[in-house]
Amino acid sequence: MPVRFLFALTASEMGLSPTIITLILVSSIVFIVGFAKSSRENEYKKLMDSFIERKEEAD
């Protein structure tokens, strides 16, 4: 790939202030942590539901 096609814009050229960049980073981190936590809880709920279902079938 020729180098002439590579370019980059700085944050200020895109109109992003340090406050907006900080807000984007914090929001991204909160989203990732929340997604991981909810995924783990859903797996736990599915696992518990399968144990309860097996226990009822055994009775």
C-alpha cells in the first residue's frame, strides 16, 4: 500500500475536546465492564436453570 494513501487527523481537527475524549473513554469502559458483568450473570442464570430443570426431571 503506497504511503500517500495513509493519513491521520488529530483530535482537535475532528473537533474533539479533551472533555469529549474523556467522556468517550469513560463511556467505553463502562459499557465493556457492564457487558462483561451481564454476560457472566446470564451464564450463571442459564446454569442454575439447567440444574433446577435436571433436579425436577430426577424427581
